[in-house]
Amino acid sequence: MKFGVLVFPGSNCDHDTYNVLDTVAHQPVTFLWHESTDLQGCDAILVPGGFAYGDYLRTGAIAHFAPVMGAVKKFAANGGLVMGICNGFQILTESGLLPGALMRNAGLKYICKQVHLRTETTDSPFTASLSQGEVLQMPVGHMEGNYFCDEATLAQLEKQNRIAFRYATPEGQVIPEANPNGSLKNIAGILSEGRNVLGLMPHPDRSSEAMLGSADGLKLFQNMVSALAAR
């Protein structure tokens, strides 16, 4: 199997993501430049965090027009695994691969701290080994992480069990006090209708080694490896 990590001008977590796959998960991985339409035979795509194109217009909006995203859309439509992290989540919503939008944090301040996530579904290639309600610890680092969608979309996400993670207390309580950015219903990550695309604001790439304070994020990458191996 082979993983691809997208690289946009302004990306700052592409090497973090590459390192997890290469050094920690011991998987073949390559960088994919934003101007290319060739996914180089990759079996899974990672859209990393970072300020793609400087986020000068709207977070992720310019990245939507990158040539590589056209190839990623086709890849996802054919069932390929795609995970977008932080700015990558924003890019996936702007590209229409995931519903909703990421707005400015409540309080209008940049947030960088450890948070806890409650696992809402194990029915996905990214969460299959987790337990329902399992709490993971990961860091966040964003200004626009406030997830929002309309009532109809929210109802569909809940009905189809597509909310992957919610911000919670270390004990797993989903309460307003555990919500770092004002995100609707404490939503921290969602899945596509085909369940092969995941977007989340917290950083599994920054929490895949114990020396970073938590290795919980590695579980998501390991689940992707297991899903690809099963195919």
C-alpha cells in the first residue's frame, strides 16, 4: 500500500503527517504537489494541516481550485480513503467532499491546546478498532475550527451515524465546557456519506508518539493501514 500527503504553498503539517506514516507506521508514503493531477498510484490520501495558500480569502477556499483536488475528488468518488486534518478538514468542506463549513472560533481567538474527543462511531475505516465512546487525546491548533451546518445536514449526519468525534471531557462527557471553538453539537470530525472520507480539526499527526504527550492519534493511521490491507 502507498500513502500520499498533499503539499500546498503554506502547508506546515505535511512533514508531520509524512513522518507518522514513514517513521512510526512504517508505510510507503510520498508527497503530492498541489499543481499535479497524478496521485502516483496512492491507496490513501492525507490532506494535512497548515495555511494553504495563506488562507487569505477563506480557509481552504483557494485550495479547492488546486489541480490535485480534482484528482482527489475522483479518487474519493471511487471509494479511496481520504483524511483531512485541521486545514485539511476545511479544504474538504470547501471542495464539497464533506458537508458544512468551518467558521471562526467562538471568541475569535486562535486556540492551541490539548483536547479530548469521544468516539461516536466505529463504523468507518478510520475508527474501526476503537470502542464506542472511547476518549482520545489530541491537540488542536486553529483559528477557524467552529464547525457549522444547517439543520437538514445535521439531521442527516446524525441519522447516518456520520459524526466521527465530538469534543468531550476526559471522562467522555459532551458538554459546552469541553467545546474549545463553539463547534455545533461539539462536532470535532465527520464522515462522508460513503464513510471513506474523514475530516477532523484535532491533529492525530501531532499525537502519534508518546513523547508528544499522547499517541492516541496513531490509532487512526493504523486503522487506515488495516482497512487497506483488508482490501
